[in-house]
Amino acid sequence: MRAKVVLKFCPDYTADVEKSLREGLLEWGGMSTFVKPGQKVLLKVNLLMKKRPEEAVTTHPSVVEAVVRLVQEAGGIAIIGDSPGGPYTVNALQAIYSKSGLREVAERTGAILNEDVGQTTIQYPEGKIVKSLTVTNCVLNADVVIPISKLKTHGMMTFTGGVKILFGVIPGLLKAEYHLKMFKISDFADLLVDIASWVNPSLNIMDGIVGMEGDGPSAGNPRNVGALLMSTDPYALDTVAADLIGLKPEKVPTLMAARERGFISRLNELDLAGDPRSLWRIENFKIPKAVSTNFLDMFPMPQGVKDFVMNRLRPLPMFEHDKCVGCRDCLNNCPPKALTMNESQRPIVDLQACIRCFCCQELCPHHAVKLYKPWLGRKLIK
């Protein structure tokens, strides 16, 4: 059976989000198709960092609340959770739940906010690039996993949606180790597909009502898209979401990694349902330009020469010291430890050590890190 993606037009968060989701899920027979009475249902949201809902960094509470109510209506036990960037601690989770508006959702609905910060290493011999994964206990203990992603750009991976959100099943600072081991974009994309294949979510929902363009996933600009998306297939979900914002799948590393394994990555491989596609005319959505090393692999050259060329093509982090407050979040979350602090307690980057994962930019709470593309990269990569 072909994968299906349901698109529902939802102009803003004051609209009836629950009604739109309910109507969309009827394509599969409703939430009861995915959730049975008594099942523990993990709503895997995007809680990258402590941000207010209107900043478009985290999954909006209106969407989360609507999904909670549908899960509870089906008899499921709704558990809201994620492993954000930085330390995976109860205090960190509580702070993000409060700032993102999800604590209020839990108070209104009776949903459980996950505070189990345990982790377990599981074997996954089917993986392409990893044969084992260390994952959060909350995903292991769930009967059903429903990721509720956010439509956003991403400095390293170009786009973050239904596949990339599942990196959040890796606990806290352990994410840095995976970044360090899989620093090539193609390898990291394969890791994300391995994780998505292991999680194998029952249902995927995307909050695209207000997305993020530019230097996502945290330092970009909110952009109204007006879309709720649903699918049983995370690759199909991302294919349609990317198309909404004018992004070709060939520019999305996770979709290219999925294509190599025979997963969906083209619109003609899926069925669209819901509201007419013509309702969305999203023009000039700002997309970051990722630079892959793949094209250099076609030419025989020493690794040192390849690194020299790529360092003049790839974007690099630039620290705006006038915005920086010296909180050291970038330093503490840098996978290769490429950052030091100067005499004024402002970060300095060693570009030879930097792996261009952009965790510093992603996790900076003050938008003090910008992505700068060198002159040669701007000329060659359009």
C-alpha cells in the first residue's frame, strides 16, 4: 500500500487545531487505529531548548494539546517527552516544559510530562551505520510513539522534520558523541535514518502552522506556513513538507539517505489527501545552503587536500561577542571541543577542529552565533 500524507490548512494557532487533526486522521479511521485503550503513548515533541512557543523553536502547545486529547479519547495514556540539547536532567526538562507551554497543557489535560532521564543501550543489527543505540527509557517504555515535529530549517541538515526529530531519542550530551563520530553530513543522515527505522513510529504529525526559515533550528525567523501534516511514514511526511516550502528532496540529506534504502523521497511515490495543495503558496522560504563532501569523493585527492577545500566551501560559525553573555552553553555542548573562552569570557573557535555540526549555533539561547559562508562557497554553491 502506498504511503499517504494528509495536509490540513490551519492558518494560525487560534484555529480549531483539534478539529483539523481529527478530520485528517479519519483517512486512517481516526486515532483509535493507532492507539488502543490502556496503551502508553509517547508524544515525542521537539523541545530543542528553553524557548517560548511564539519563537517557533519548539512544537507549539496548541498542537500538542490537540494530540493529547485525541489520544485520551482513544483510551491511551498520553506522555509528553523529548531529550533536548544539553544535559538530560529533571531540572532541565522541567524548565523547558514550563517555558514551552507544555506544563500548562499537562495541567489542563492530565497528560504526563516525562521526567524519567534513564537511558538504555539496545542492539540494532539492522542499522547501516550503527549496530547499537543508546536511547532514552521513555521511548523504550512506550507502547506507541507519535513524533510531533516542527517544520524548520537546519544549518547542518538543511531541513528538520519527521526524521530529524527522532534524534531526540538519544539522551542529552550523548548526542555530541554521535555528532563527533558521524561528522560527515552523509554519515549523520544515515544515522538519523537508522534511528527512525528503529523507532518506527506508528503515526507522524508535523506542526507547520508557523515554521522557521533561515538559520534554523533555533536562530532562524518564524514564518507562517499554515499547515498540519500527518502520515504513517516519516519520509513521506518530510517529502511533502519540503515541497511546501520549495525545497527539493535532493537538498535534504535525510531524504537522500532514505532514497538509497528504498524509502520514500519523491512526491510521485505517495498519495496526498486532505485539503487541496493549491491552498499553499509559500514563496522565497529562506533555506540554509548545506555543503556536502560527496562531490569531492569523485576526485582522487589526499584527505588533507579535501579538508583544505571543504574548509573554504562550508559555512562556519561566527560568534557575535556583543550579543554573547558568556553562558558557556556553546562550550559545554561542542562535540569536538573546538571552543575556548577568551579573556572576556567570549568563545573562540578553532576552525581546524570544528566539524561544522553547528551545535553552538543551535543551542545558543541569545542568537549570538551566525553561520557564515566563505567567499568561495558563496560563488560555487548556490
